Amino acid sequence: MSNHRIGVLGGTFDPIHVGHLAVASEVWHALNLDRVLLVPALRQPLKDSEGQATPQQRLEMCRLAVAADDRIEVSDVDIVRGDVTYTVDTLTDLAATYPGAELFFIAGADAISQLSEWREPERLVTLARFVAVGRPGHDAPTTAGPHIVVDAPQIGVSSTEVRRRRRTGAPVRYLVPDTVAEYIVQHSLYLGGSHG
């Protein structure tokens, strides 16, 4: 496993959608990575989880989404650890799981511009290189200090939009992989909203 180049794409993935997968694929290609790990959060400090999928359901949707793509794998490291997810914990655990690997943490350019406000920023930059990806509505900086910048295809879909469409009965096919669309229907996900 040494000398492996591993991308790390964390998120709530509630649900995972084609925008997430396009970013993973583009960064894999641009940085010549061996693989990209999708890391669903148990729960993130800044998001509330009312009316949404369970951690196990989000993990399963990620696995379904990438089952046919050997470049992308799913890690349950954050869900197994439990409690609120901080990037420093994720990267510490992954560095132990993949000793000798070079880790590349992928996030939106807007998030990476706030890196100094993350938990233990000095330690973060010793654990991984940070990859800033342009997101819809945010101009990717041409330079992000010591960080790598990748221009990824801008696919204007969000998990919030997928959930909203489910609540209103609109189709979500082609916004999420077919296997994920089937899972969402099969498990009656995202129908309730916050009013049950």
C-alpha cells in the first residue's frame, strides 16, 4: 500500500449524486490517483439530520453508486468511529489504515478557503495534501496557497435538491445513479421532510 496516492472525498452523501461522482472521477484523473475513497460522515457538526437517511443507508447508497467503478471505494471509517465527524479524525484514521500512502483530501474551494478555521489546521496539512475543487456558484481560486486546485465539471445538482424532488414527487433519475434511485424508492427515503 506504500506510495499509493489516495483521494479522500468526505461528505454527508444524503444521498450521493452524480456531482459527487464526477468530482471523484475528475480528481482521480487529474492527480493520477490510485483510488478515491468516499467517506460518509456519521453526522457532521454543521448539519442536522432530521427526516434524512440513516448512516447505514447513506453508506449503502455510496457502495451501490460505485460498485461498478474500481477507481472509487467507500470507507466506513467515520461511521464506525461514531460521534461528530472532524476531518482531522478521518485523516488520522486513514493514515493508520493506509500506512505510507499519500492522502489527498478533496473539498470545495469555498470550504478549503476556510481551512484555518477547521479543527487542528496545522496538523491537517501534515496528514494530507488539500485539493480545492470549483463548485457551482464559486469561482475556484487560481491558487489556494499550498493547496492543489482542480477544475471539475460543474454539475448543478445537490443532495438538498434530490431530497426536495422526492418530497414533491419529481423524478430523481439521472441526478443519482440508477442503483441509488432504486434504493431510495425501495426504502421510501426522503418522503417525509421535517413534518413526518
